[in-house]
Amino acid sequence: MIPVPDAAERLEAESVLLGLQEELIDTAARRQLLRQKLKKAEEQKDEKLIRETRTDLSKLKDAARFRVELEQFKLRFHSDDPLIQHRIDKLFNDTKKAAEKF
């Protein structure tokens, strides 16, 4: 009988990374919308809206913060099975590349 590796670590890592990827996409979309809003406010010389929009932009996570979170998550996930660990590492590396594009 062939042993089936316990994929619990991989599945948990996938779950965590999926959430982080969704947050990354959402943050990138919000950043783009706020930049457009800021540009329009600057064109209209609306100082109050400019300040509010800049404040909103400053509250969004940046790529460095996403990378730190990713590294923290990575420390939580480890498998003694090399195949499972390889898959976990690939998931983290793919997410890291997406964060760098962000």
C-alpha cells in the first residue's frame, strides 16, 4: 500500500495564502481607485478631498507590509514530507512574486 501524505499543512497554507492574495488584489484595486480620485481632486483643487484621499491612501498596506506578513505566515507552515513542503514553498513564492508586482 502506498502511503498518502498528510496534506493538512499544504491545505492550511493554501487557505491562508488565498486570503492574503485576495487582500492583495483588493488593496491594489482600492489604491488605483484612490489615485484616480486624488488626481481628480487635484484637478479641481479640492484641498479637503485631497487631504482625505491622501489619508485613505496612507492607510492601505504597502508591498513591504505584505511581504512581512507573508514571511510571518511562512514560518508557521512546515511539513516533514519533502513533496508537501515543496508545494508549500511554491505557494509562498508565487504569492511573494504577486506582492512584488503590487
